[in-house]
Amino acid sequence: MSFSLDAKAEVAAAEIPSKDCCAKAMLCGILRTCGNVTIQNGQYIMQVSTEVKDLYNVLSQLIKKIYNKDDVLLLEQEEKQNHNIRYIVTLSPQLSNTILYDCYILKKNFEGDTEIVRGISKYIITDTCCERAFITGAFLGCASANIVIKDINDLKKHAGGYHLEFVFNQYELAGDFVHLLGDCGIVSKLMQRKKLYVVYLKEAEIVSDLLALVGANNAVMSLQNEFAVREVRNQLNRQLNCINSNLQKMVSASVKQIDAILYIQNSVGLESLSPSLYELCLLRLANPEENYENLAKLMTTPLTKSGVNHRLRKIVEMADELRKKNGDI
């Protein structure tokens, strides 16, 4: 399964809230994010569409706790494109009507007409514990992530960042959800994607905080391990890039130095140089891949690394002056 499905399965397997207010908030979070209301024969029918089969058990437990009712849910399975399976949970008409008003998904206006509650009702979020319960329900209902947890021995580059999002079909609902997350210390952003409204989290630490908030502790551990592995590999890549860059510079410098030495040899002869420069030219020709430190150790009279660098630069300058004098530049 994907990272988000694994996390949802973990949350679905946990115990439901012990307080009635939190149980109702969690139920509301689920229904507001993956529920769909239809009217059949003049009656409201609530259906939940999900890829998490265990959500059926969560809904059964919540309804049992709040309404003390059993056998009021119908579970069906349908297969979508690419063999993705979704599960449809249908509530009975009587229960649907009760829950829609109890969870403040529907309400009666002053004229007595039924209308949809656009945001999250203050009557559902009565305490901080209810905030967490609603977020947990929303996580089960519509959360998705592009995070891929790879085996630690997988040496391929880990593409993608840390992105988790909640998708809503109402702007007011999405906006209220952003404030709800903020009250729990979770920083999120809101954007519109076609006709939908997406609340998203980007940083690994923020995603971890959200997973911990909803009780997906195993997912938090997996994410933290993935984060650590990526950091180590990124650091190694930076070090390798630095080494490769230094090697490239050293090779380029060596090629330039050897070219200068050969020009001096063909133009005026290396014997025209001072003894120390003459020896260094021979050493460079014989050891084109050695660094300055090793060249310094090979000298009859040992030099410092900077001393070798200074003399080689002088040789290159002498070659450039000879080229100008000979009209080769």
C-alpha cells in the first residue's frame, strides 16, 4: 500500500474517542470529507466512499457509541480504473437524516427550509479534544500524500518532497479546517485546484506533527527514518560533488601546467629555468595526477603545498609571456 493508505489503516485500527463529543466530531470529519448526500424517495441517504476498508468498522463503532445502533450500515465494493478498489458505506435513511442534523451538515434556516452548513459548525468543535477528533476524521476521509518510503538499501535517488493534503469541495469548509489545524499548532496553506479546495502541508516536520496528532505513530517513525536516510544521502552527495569539483579543478590546473611546461621546453628549453623550477617541471610531467601536497614531498628540497602552487603558477606565467613574445597569443 501507499504511505497514506498505511497511515490511514493504522489510524482506523486505533480505538475511537471515549467522549461522545469527540466521537461526534470524528464522525463529522469523516462525513464532511468523503460523504455524499443523495435524496431517494424524498429521504436523505448518506454514503461514504473510501479506499480504506476498515473505515466501515470505524463508522460502525462511532454510530454504536453515539446512537447505540447496530446493523445500520451497508458495505459495498466497486472496482475503479487501474484496479483500484473503493468501498461504499451506505447509512439507512433514518440514520442519515439524524446524523446530517446532529453533525450540523444540514440545518433548518429561519424559514424552516433545509440548507447545507458551509463550514465547520461551532457546535461540533466544543473543546480542543474535539478539534483533534475532527482532524482525525478528515484524515481518514480525504488525506493523501506523495511520500514514498524506500528500503534503506535502495540507492536510487528519492524523488519528491514531503507533501500531505486534504481535499474539500467547499471553500468555507477548507478555510475553517486551516484554522482548526492552526489551533493545534499545524501550519498549512490553502489553494484552489479546479473546483476543489486543497489544504496542504509541505515540510517533513509539519507532516510528522500532523501524523502524530491523528495517532499514526508508525507512520511518524517511517517518515522520520526516511527523513534521516535522505539527509545522510544528500550529505554524501554534497561531499561527492565537492570532491568531484575539486578533482576537476585539479585536473584542469594540471593540464594547464603541463601545457605550459611543454611550451617552455619546446621554446627555450627547461634547462633555462632555475634548478628548483626545473625539478618541479620534471616532477609534474612524470606525475600529472598528483596533488600539490604529494609533489611537495617528492622535491629534493621539500616544499610546502603553497610553495608548489606558487612555483607552478610562476611557470604558467612564464609560458604566457613566452607566447606573447613569440606571437602565439
